Amino acid sequence: MNNLKFNLHKLVLALLLLFGTLLAEGQLRKLVFSPQWLPQAQFAGYYIALEKGFYREAGLDVELIHPSANLQATSLLASGKADLISLFLITAMAHKEKGLELINVGQISQHSAILFITKKSSGISSLGQLQGKKIGIWKSGFDEVPKALMAEKKIEVEWIPVLSTVNLFTMGGIDAMTVMSYNEYDQIINCGINEDELNVFPVADYGFDIPEDGLYCLTKTFASKKAEINSFLKATLKGWEYAANDKKYAIDLVTKQMQLAHLPANKVHQEWMLDKVLELIHPGNKGGEYGVLQETDFDKAVAVSAKLNGTKPRFSFGEFYYSPLK
């Protein structure tokens, strides 16, 4: 009899715990988030906020979905399959100009990571010497800033589309390549080309230090889910702070995400990426606030769009940036 009472007591406790969990989950507000690319350390802060329960603590049930090489995050946003996405500032502005009613609700990156690189053996030691040369550039987008810089300098080049490999550059098939400081640049070094064998031209050194990764949603989503978006941004920034303080945990989590997506996971490369991305997140000498889009950076991006398209975007800073932190 005593055993029966004990087992009934355990059953009641288990049912109460289950009911409490279901009730709590029912009170969580659902948000679907998509980074703009496949799993890597560029998105470590989001993985940590999800894994450590920062989103749940903020009252959110966050589902993280990645796009693919053939399906962009903007398509997920436009179709309603994602409530929030990350995107380069200049790319987001181009989509808004084309009619996608998105807005910036948080600026994670505060700097540009784009570099032009050449081999010293090529004899190309300045941007001007790229005149008439073949330059590899991403086929998947993010090409606005490099092209605007070349247009401003009146340097005519032959753009060669590349997807996600640096082989064309390492094998001498192109004269130069656009790379991200946190990604392809390190890949090239890992291929056996030493840093002292490369010439590096950061676009930031030429007045094009335009922030990249920001958070975006549709205007109608912001109107109906401002509180949720506010909570998401705060929890995400907490995730990035955790990544900075425990890089080993962050990298272990990133490689786990990559393995789940059946991607090759090189811990050394991901460590490099995390260090560089963390540098981009902080405003540094630019001033400004952590997680906030500065109007001066918006103006720089407008100038780039004008160089490429001949006209300025038809929206103002106030129509593009809606900080939920206000």
C-alpha cells in the first residue's frame, strides 16, 4: 500500500510538472529567425541565445532556420516563413528599394569586413593597378560595396562570379578577389599562402566602412510584434556578450550546428571567424551604441547606392530604421 501511495505521489508530481511546462510553453511568443547564410561562427550569438535559454527567458519560442545556397533569407522573409532575418545593410536597402517592405530593427555589425586581396607575386600593390584585371566576387550577393568603390575610383575591371571557394584565386585564375576578413581571407591562408605573400586593401580604408549584419523584419511584423522583437534583440546581444566571454563554448556550439547541417567544421577557422566578428560588433573609434544603426552609417550606404544606381533610395533613415529599444 505504501509503495502504491508513493508511486501515485510521483505520478501526480510528474503530471504537475508536465502541466506547468506546457502552460509555460503556451505563454511563449513564437518567432522564426533566419541568418543570411549557412551555419558558422558569424552567427554564434544567436546559437548561444537559443541554447542557453536567453530567448525563453525573454518569453520567446524562437525557431532558427538557415537558408541555402539557392534560397535566400529575404525569400523566407517575403513569404512569411521567417519573422526576422539578418542581412547586410547595403543589401537590405537594395531590397527595400525594389519593394520589399523591410526595416532595420537592430544593427549587430558596426563595420565592414570586406577586403580586396592580391598576391604580391602578381605585382599588383595598389587599387589603381586593378584596372582591366579579373576580380573574383561573390555570386550569391554582397557585391554592392566593392563595385561602388571601383566605380568611385573609376577603375574598370572584369568581375568573375565565384560561389564559396577560393580555388580560382589560389590557382591564379583571377588577379584579385573580394573576401571577408573573417572567412575567405583565412581560408586562403589555410591553403598555404602566407599573410606576408598577400596585399590587402580593406574597403574601410577607402571611406567605405559600412556596417554589415543587421536584423530585419517586415513593417507589418514590427507593427504587430514590437515587444517580441525588442526581447529578441536584447537576448541576442546577451548571446554575443556570452560568446565574447566564453569562446570555447561558442565554438563548440557552432561546430555542433555545422555538423547537424552536414557541413565541414574546422574549429581553427571558426575560432578565427569568431574573433573577427566580435571585433566588427563593437563600434570602436566610430562611436555609437552597441546594437544600434547610426544615421551616419545609413548616409554612407545611401551614397554607395547612389554611385551604383545613379539615384538615391526613396526612403529616409526614419523610414528604414525602427529601433525597438526606443
